[in-house]
Amino acid sequence: MAEILQYVHKDGFFHRLHPFSKILFIIVASIICILVTSIPVLLLMVVAMLVLAFIGHLHREVIQQLKLVLVMSVVFVVITVLTMPGGDTIGYLIPQSVPVIGGAIPITTGAISVGLVLALRFMVLIFAFQLFLISTQPRDLVHAMEKLRMPIDYILMFIIALRFIPTLQIEGQRIHEAQLARGYNPGTGMIGKVKSVAPIVIPLVSNALLRSNVLGLTIDMRGYRTGVRTRIRERTFSGGDYAMISGLCGTAALFGIVAFALPALVF
Amino acid sequence: MIELADVSYTYPRTVQEALSHLSLELAPGRCIMVTGPSGAGKTTLCLAACGILFHEYGGKKAGIVTINGRDVSAYTGLSEIAKDIGIVFDDPEAQMIFTTVEEEILSALEYRGLSPEEIEKRLASILDLTYLSALKDRSPHHLSGGQKQRVALAATLALGNDIVILDEPTSELDEHATRRIVSILANLKKQGKTLLIVEHKYAHFRELADTIVVMEHGRISAIGTPEEVLRDERIQRIVIPDFTGIRDGPAPVPKEAGPAITVTNLSYSYEEVCALNSVSLTVNRGEFVAIVGENGSGKTTLVKQFNGLLTPTSGDVEILAKNTKNCTIAQLAKDVGLVFQNPDHMFFADTVHDEVAFGLANLGIADPEKVIDAALGEVGLLATKNLYPRWLSRGERQRLAIACVVAMQPEVIVLDEPTTGLDGDEARLVMATLKKLQQQGHTVIVITHNREIAERCADRIIAMDQGRIVSDVRAVN
């Protein structure tokens, strides 16, 4: 089972970067992709993320999530087609030949364009966060967040939320198997699907609550919340960091210049 | 040193005392093994001994607990108590906070006010002591149960405390993994550590334990050296599971002769890992078969093929002459009932009755009320029919899981480690129930780490190793 957003132990370009450099990478990528509305520029950013993943030897992990990202992208496009008609009509979701409701949902160029922008932004954000999370040990993340003066309780909450994604995945799989062995039928139709959720979700939540109690006690009994930490094996800035920061500053500056001088290119 | 003086405790919203006037002294350098039925208060005793009960839980409390002479109530909180005591809970998965083994231990060491050199030295020594050096870069999700338990223990040892409390550290582990934990604990004892261990595996811990404490209904019902405690026959049955005579019941009469399960050249791979390698096997109707082997030997992968949860990479599995490749899981569920190791993975209903009714409704079985009563009666849980399943003790939940499957009236009943976490009496009750089901004509297959269960209860013992059947023998009296 592929583990979502979990640290992968490797020695690559991204792994050697200081968490601060990676946080800056996320900030720059997020701001640019949110401001940009040009589909070619967003496509270029998606390609850049994949190239960076390849350089950091993380392409396998990023590609593993591609299916989920593509499904979500299609959902974005469909939702915008349904909710934001605009521009020229190029067809209808329900053919006009269908009596009464035919031609009710037009597919417009404006909706497709907005949907694609949203989908590409989503891809850039997901890939950027994934590169950050799978290349950063939670310990380094704790150190970086401590330096940013975030309260330790919030840091631990963030780390644990990430850490327990695969645990819940595995637990959900086991519960699903246990119920299938009892002739459980995952249901059809909307109501059937909702009803059939209970045999999976109730044990999953009950077990997770029990587990969270043990987890909370473990955190306290290891003194994470109040102890004074000895600084050991902390990341220091290296050549890769300076290269990354220079690249990010350059990209941000270039974006600023293009945005002012040739706004039609990016907006 | 820990001292509990006349400690009583009642959990919030309950009336029965979980601990009742309990007094116990754990002297420095000594090892106490606490055992007893599920629901006897063993985990509550652990929580009381390390002060968690007094600082984190509501409910009614009485009595005094002192750690090294200091009243636990005088500590400012758990973080201060953690300077004197380390505790390892029974769920190792819930104690893994970070993403590699080394990170888990290092993070615990960082908060002890040690110099970086001392931290590196201690890290190396703990990895060595817990046999984790070769696994230090692995993610907790890719570790076996025994390895996870060792990581949880290692992170606790990183705190450097002289007193360590362990709640069922080996409950889900096989023989090899259990021996490793015992050997680590024996080394800790040699180093002068004080140990309080809740355990059911007396055979593994008898050398290590200076004192055995047997708990029942929140009280200590026996305390002393192993020899002293075992003089009482009733106590002995709780401490040491006795499966004598279970196999000696009348010979079962299968409704029809012939094979229930036929496995031919079965191979199965998880991604690139070969979990089953050319396994062939025939289980006849009415047989009681035990499948034994270490963790990762392919036992669970094999039985998941019987009800279609997994389908062969190559080879065939036939259940009552039907090839599993041509059947859905729901169809196979009518013929093969599978009870997983952890019963809590299946319970979601509000009452014991509804929990059993779920499987019957899925299969459309007629006259469910009669069937539910019969199944609950079979496992001795008729009186709990209207209770919430998760309120039952571990042994009762295990029997309820069996009832849920029995009610579906499958020809074959498969159980994965049905005695995990049970005391001697409960384990015997579960195995006797299975024997009764065999006598009613069911084919029973039990996966177990426990050789004694296999030898005392089953008619046939199949041993697996690295995805292959390495021996298949008839049990002898």
C-alpha cells in the first residue's frame, strides 16, 4: 500500500536541504501558482515540479500520487462546468435531443478554462507539499517549527496528523476485510453507500480514539511537551540551500518583472 | 521503588471498582509479573503505579501511590513523573510518533538534558540492546509486531529511568519475538532496573519474575514467588493455560465426507514479495487443523485465500469443490467464516445482538432471532445480548467475534490467533468452544503461535515457514 505524504528515507537533493529552504520553496510556489491564471505557465510549473522530483530521486513517490491528483483534477473541471458557465458554449452535458432536460447543462469555454486553472494549481500545490513532506524527517520539521516559535502542542499535532495517515489507511483496510468476511456489501446508490459506511467508520473511529489516548500519554511520558531539548544533528545551511534560495529569489523576481511588464503572459 | 497503599479506583461513569484496596510494593532491582483475566484491573494497576491515573483520569480515587518515596500527587504532572518512570503500553503502533526507528529513539533522548556526545553514546547502546541497529532507518509501518514493540521499549529506555512498566509487551508476538523481548528485559534486570510487567505468558517470564501477582476483580488474589502462587490449583489455571483433554472429546461426525478445502500449487506475492510459494494442501470436512509458524511465514496470507480476500497469483484454491476464482467474497462467506486476530476490527453495532445480526442480514438467513440466540448460547454470551460490544472483556469480545461467524453457519471456521491477550481460563474456554463446533460438524482451522494449543487441541498440525508448508502431521495424545 502506497503511504500518503510519509517521509521516505533517501539521500537526494531535497533530503539534503534545510527545512527552511523547503518552506521557502513552498511559499514561493504557492504564491506564484495562486496569482497566475495562465494555463501554459501553470503547466510549466507542474513540469518544473516533476523535474525537481526527478532531480531529488523522488519521482516514483510523486508519480504514485498522480492517479489521485488526476481524479481530483477531473472533479474540479466537472464542478466548474456545472457551476460557472461563461464564454462560448461548445456542447451540452445532457444532449439537446433528450426531451425536457436536454441542453440543461452547457459546457462552456470559460468554465473549462477556470477548471483547468484550478486543477493545475491543485497539482502544483500537492506536488510542492509532497516534495517537502516526503523529504523532511519529522524531527527536522519539529526543529524548524520550534525556531519559528510555533507552540510545541501545535507542532506535535501537525506531526501526528501526518504520521497517522498510513496507520488509518492500514486500519481501514483491516476493518474492511473483517467486514467483507461477514458478507458485508458495500452498497449501491447514494443511500446504500452512506448506510454501508457505518461498519467501516465506526470501528475505525473507535479504535483511533483509543489509540489517541495512548498516544497522548506517550507524548507526555516522553517529556516532549515540557523538556528542554539538546540541539543535536540539526540541519545547517549548505551549498544546495544557497542554490535553492537563489533560484527561488530569481524565479520570484522574474515573475514580478513579467507580471508588471507583460501581464498578459501570466494573467 | 513504587509503593501502592490501599489504592482503590473507579472509572468515571462506572460503579464497579477497577482497583479495590490494592497494596503492592515494587522494590528496586526486582521484577514483578502481573497476570489475571481480562478486566481484572491489570492495565489500571500500571496506570496507577506510574501516576497517570492520578494526573490524567477522573473518577473516584483513594489510597496513596509513592514513587521513590514521593507521593505521585506531589508531582507537577506526567512530564515530571517521566523523569522517574518509563512505561510501555500494549499497543506499540500508537507509541510510534516519528517516521524512522532511529528518529523515534533520538527524539526521546533529546529531551533528557544530555550532552550531544552522551546522546549519541546512549543511542548506540540502546539500538544494540534492543537489536535494532540494522533497522534504524526503517519506517515503523514496515516493521513486524515484535520489532515495533522493541522500538517502543527502546524509546522508553532512552529516558534512562530505573523503573520500567510494561503492559502486555508480548501479547501479539510469536515465540521468537517473545524470547527476544524476554532477553532484553533480562538484560535490563541485570543492569539493576526495576520492572513491573503485565503478562500472560508465564512460561516465558517465570525465570525473570521474582514475584507473581494474580489479579481478579480489581484485587490481588495471589502474590508470591512463582512456586508459592502456583500451589493453588485455581490460580494455577489462570496463570498457566491448561488445554489438557480438549482433543479427547467424541469423534466428530462430518455431514458429508470429502475435502472442505483443496489448495493446489498456490503461490501469492504482495508486490515483489513472495508470501506463498507453491503450497498444496487438503483439509477434510470435520477436521480441526492448527497452522503454526513465525510472523511472516504466510499463515494469514494462506487463510485469506480461503474466503477470497486474496486470490492466488498462481495455482488454485477450492472450497467445497468451488474454485475461489469463480466466487465473490460474499458467496464464500457462506462457506468460510474468518475471525481475525483483533475482534475490535469488526464491532460497530450498539448491542451484542445487533452485532451478530449484521452477518445474518448480509447473507439473508431466515429466522435470525433463533440463530442469534443459539450462536450466543454456544459461546456463553447469551446474558450479554443487550450490552454494548466494546464494554465486554477481551475474552468475551473474542468469543463474540466467534459467535458472529458461527451464526452465519459456515462449513469452515478459520480463526487467526484466537487466544491473543487471554488468560489461561479464557484461552481454554475459547479452545473448548472451537472443539464443540468441530463436534457439531464444522471444519475448524486455527492459526496460532502457541505450540501447546496446536498440540493439545488440534487433530492435525501444519507448520509454515517462508511461505511454504514445512511439516504436516497428525497430533498424538
